[in-house]
Amino acid sequence: MFTHISRFILKHRTFLIVILSLLTVFMAYEGKNVKLSYENSSLLPEKDSTRIEYLKFKNLFGEDGNVIVIGTINPELFKLDQFNAWTELGDNIRKVDGVLEVLNISRAINLVKNEETHQFSIVPVVNQKPTTQAEVDSLKNTIHKLKFYEGLLYNSKTNATLMTVTLDKKKINDISRIAIIKSISEAVNAYKTKNNVEIHCSGMPYIRTVTMQKVKHELFLFVIISIFVATFIMFLFFKSIRVILSSLLIVGVSIVWVMGTLVLFGYKITILTGVIPSLIVIIVIENCIYILNKYHWEYRSHGNKMRALSQVIHRIGFASLMTNAATALGFAAFILVPNQMLREFGIITSINIMVLYVLTITLLPIIFSLVDPPTPKHLKHLDNNFFGAVLDKIIYLISHRRNLIYSIAGGLIVVGFIGLSMMKTSGKIVDDFRSDDPTLLDLKFFESNFGGVMPFEISVDTKKRNGILVYSTIQKIDKLQNAINEHPEFSKPLSLIEVFKFARQAYYNGDSSKYTLPSSMEKNFIFGYIPQNVSGNGNNLLKSFIDSTKQITRISYQMADVGTNHMDSLMANILPQVDSIFDRSKFDVTVTGNSVVYAKGTNFLIRNLFESVIIAIILISILMAFLFVSFRMILVSMVPNIIPLVITAAIMGFAGIPIKPSTIIVFSIALGISVDNAIQYLSRYRHELKANNGAIKLSALNALREAGFSMIYTSIVLVLGFSVFMVSEFGGTQALGVLISTTLLIAMFFNIMVLPSLLLTLDKRLVSKAFTEPIIEIYEENEAEDNELAAEFTQDDETK
């Protein structure tokens, strides 16, 4: 088959260049419309009960993740100029398009009992800008008496104060959020500079925006560094400018196709799809090295350029197809994970790996058919003294010291299983931020002073109209709040109960000691002062906490970013308390919110990602079965590629790198890439068996001599290429770079030393008839056709 493909590619060079150029221009036109994703992607499938409950809650009470918090500790906040500056900051932020409301101590409201109307009047704490220190002192006393705001807008123990900024939910899930966050940040920085006060920003919209801005920055950074590394490696190996330029041309075309594919599928750039261009650069260079190495090897053997190029395509075209297919299958395993972000990552990456295979196997031979043949200087790498010496040493060890190789491999496996037992899971929303990242440090400020910023919501459905105002129900909600308040991970709640406490304090003319739940005796006359209409558009105390039928209420907490394990233990404690307080036959109580959904989603994802590793192993094993037929050979070829995964897991255990979405993907990716070396080597080994009449040792060592250089070269490229991710500002991406590089390095050792050793040790037990007579021969060789093609192309060139 690849003989015909070789003939077609080299005879129709101009036609193929025109077609590929037009397609690339089209993909570039589409790719210019690629966008960043600012949505908070759900980790749970659509039919998951937790996700359904959360969406139901949002439909009833609105978005729970549309608030930005701004905080500071300013000992001089109640000095006249500082108080007015804080007030001015809130006013400036309120003017930003996309900001719905700003709440801070200078924009707080108070309840005042009106004896004439028997209603509470809602009045601002600050009626007008204070002009004297005495006025500010009076405001300070008033604010500190309003216990409703303690723990919400100020912390009397640490002197921290808080400003909440509510954003328009229609504008926080698209690019307009960048302008909103930028305007808010500019106002905050101006305040910080003018008043010389340390200030902190956080909240779900802020964190997501910062995350995507970093992704955008790193998308270009990784591509640039990857290209630089690729250029350096290609020059180091081949010492040829034309090799570098031709490889970079294919790299550029491949990146254009990635961007175009994203747009054609209707996907956006996420924290995962943002690394695809860099991955593609690495895999393109790996393919280029493999093809160029074979081209130089063939050219040196007979000195005919066109014959060498023809041999490259039809001799290793299928082998290269299979290695790229194995890599694509490693990524394609994510398609079966019920998570949109990972599915998109798997689809785009696997498709583009096969696209870049077509580009490489087509364009590279065409380019080199149009330029001068390689000079002796360009072929020197085939006799690289250093790598040649390394390969000779490896062959010596395989031939004479296999027990040493097995001892080292066995020791690594033992250490691997010990480290594997030490692995831990994590799942914090800001898990991928480095420990010194300002965003994480800001989050820690709010966790220390106000409990956190991650929404934790409880909805209580009484199943009957006006049921939420029944006093026994109010007592139950208060009891639940008191139970949750025992956990330091939570902020002070914002709920109907706190409104009723506020109302009692107001009824007793602002006496702070009266900030408690009204008794059953006080209930009727105090509640009578609270406006009961919750369906209107006016400023209503109850509207945010109960539905229009007064059947359902919410209890809103903010909590620390505690991670999945801690969250699971909290839920294991809270849910039984809910059941003990509320009779499930009379109440439907739902614990939800961004923090709950994310924690369960992370657990769900980690569980499914482990399944994706198993799926990847199965898919790649099926591919190997198609190539090598023999079950024993498949088993032997997969073992050297699975063991490095165990050792990588051990490194995670020893180094304290947790299992999380950004690190669990390491295993499927590394398996798909590392198995390429096994395919290359075993394909060459089978070919040598036929050429050497079944001489196993000679065939195994000859195969290693020819495939060894490519295995070492490509492994170096991959290790250095993935090391690029170590410069990331995201801890997860850093870990991705370290872990994949380490896995591939270990996999190279197992494929280049352990695999040949096993072939020699097991000897004829592996060389079955099925293995030596495959369904499809990977290395097609037909010398007559090679000579015919070479003569044909040489004649064409002379005619031109």
C-alpha cells in the first residue's frame, strides 16, 4: 500500500503542495476566531444528581459564583481620609459596566423601627460623605453595633474589612469579563498606591479570569519555548539549516491546524486545550527526527536521493502511522471520560496527531525532493561517537549483563509500588496555582479573616406554601446553622435566620445584645415589622433568601478551598446532622454550591481518569495485537511501558504531588507516547528475523543498532520538549512537565534495555509463527520498485 502512496506523493508534489496550502489557509482563516473559555466548566455529567440539584438551585436563587471580594487590614480605616477613600473605591467600582452592586461598611444598610407605620425602614448607614473625624467615629460605633455585618463585612478580631462586588451573570461567562476585572483591578491598584495599603482580591469570577489570562500568556510562551528547544535539538542532531527550517514549517502548519480544528468543532481554549499546540510541536519534531534519520540512513547506503525518499515513505510509512496512532489512542482515551473539557482535549489532540502524521509523511519528503541531497557533514550524526558509544554499551549489557538490567528494573518496580501506596488525592479549586502565586495568597487572606470565598449553599424546601415562616422550621434552620458554625472552614452564614436576628436588634432600637433569634412570643410582632412581599422589585430583605411562595429558603456560606478529601469528611459530618434535624418526609434539604459541585466533580473525574488509563492500555494493546498478532509478544511489549507508569506514580507519592485532574492525565499521555519506541523496535526486530533466518540474538541486536539512534533521539526530544511545561505558573502544568518527562525517560530505559533483554532471555518462546507472519508487514521492502521509482524521478528531474 505504501509503495503506491510513495509513488503518488513524489509524482504529484506540486498538486499536494497546492492542496495542503489551500487547506492550511482555510484553517488559518478559521483559527483566527479561536476564543478563550471563561465558563466554569462542570466536571460532572449532565444527568448527575448533584449537578441537577445545583442547576435547580441557581434557577431559583440565581448564580452563586458571581461575586468578587476585595479585602484589606487597615488599622487607620476609620480615619476620615481613609474612610472616605474606601467609600470612594466602592463608588468607583460601582460605576464599572457589568457591576450590579457593591457592598462595604460605607454602603451598608440599617433597619430602623418606624412606630407610625409599624414597619422597619431600610436606611443607609452612611447618608452622606463625612467631613469630620467625629462623624467617622460615630459611624464606626454604629457599624460595630450591627452584628449582622460582623464576619461578613468586617472582622473585629483581625481588623480586616471586606467589600463584595456582585457582577452581571450575563457578562461573566464571556470575554467582557476581562474588561470588568481590568477596570476593578485598576481602581483597586489606584487605591492601593494612593493610600499605601495592602489589598487583596478574590472570588470565583476573579480566579477564573486570572486563570484564563495565564493560560493565554502561557499558550504563546510554551509554543515559543517549544520551538526554540526543537530548533536547538534539530541543529544539535543534524547540523543543517534546511532540516531546521523544513521541520519548523511543518510545526507552524500543524499549529494552524490545531487552532482551526478548535474553531470548526466549536471549542474554546481551556487550561487543557491551551497546551495542545506545544504538545503538537513536540510530536512533530519526534516524527521529523524519525523520518530524517531514516532518510539519511538510506541515502548513505546508496547515494540516490529520490530512492532514499521513496524508501522512507513506503518502508516506515506504516510504522510511523502505527506509532502516531498509538500516541493518538493515548489521548483518545479521554474522549470516553464523561467530562466536556477532557473530551474536547482528547478529540482535538488525537485528530491533530493524525493530521500532523499526514503532514509530516507528505511534506517532509516533498521538501527534500526539491533541495540538494544531504552532504557528508549532514550524515555525521549517524556515526555520532557519543551515542554510538552509549549504544555499544547498551548492547554489551544486554548481551552479557542481563541480570544487572533485571536487578535495576526489579528495584525500580519495588520502589514504585512503595511510592504508589503513598499517593494522595487533592481537588482544590486553586490547586494548580503555585504556593507563592498572588492569587493563592489573596485567597488565603480571605480564608484567614472571613472563612473563604467558595460558595457553599443549603436550600430547605418545606413542601408547603408559607412553610418557611413556621417557627418550628425557623428553629430547625437555626440549629443547623449552629452545627455548621462549629466548623472553622465556614464563614458566617447569610440567611433568613440572620435577617430575623437583625430585625430583633432593630426592634429593640439597635441594642447589639439583642442580636439573637426572636422567641416564639416575640415572633409575631417582630416579624410583622418586616415587609412580606418577596415578589416585587423593591429593596426587600427577604427576597434574596426565600422564593415567592415562602416555601423554600437558602442558607449561604462562604468556605475555605479545602480540597476533596477534607470536603468529603465535612459532608460526612454535616449530612447526618441535616437528617437528624429535618424529617425527610416533611422537608427536602439540599447541600449544594460551587464548592460541593467541584469537590464531587473532582472525585468523579479522578475515578474516571483512572478508567481512562485502563482504556488507553486496552486500546493500545488492541493496536499492538493488530501489528504483532502474538499475545506473548504483546504482553512483553506492554510491560516495559506500563511499569514506568507505576514508577511515576511512586514519584508522585514520594514527592507529595497529589492525584488531581491536571496530573492524572500524565499516565494516558505518557503511555501513548512511550509505546512508540516499542513499536519501532519490535517492527525492526521482526524484519531482522526474516533477513537473518530466525537468528534471534543477531536480529535483536541488529534491530537495536538501527532503531536505537531514533529511540534515543526521539526520547531526548520528548523529555526536553515536555520539560518546557516546567516554566508554567500553574503547579499542575509544572507537574505535568516533570512527570511526563520522567516517565518517558524511564520508559526509554525499559524499551531500549529491558525489552531486548526479555527477547533474548525468552528466546524462541516469543517467536511464534503468528509473530513472524503478520497480517500487515510494517517494513515493506521491494528493491526493484525502489530502483524503478528512483530512475523515474531522476529522469523527470533531468527533463525539467
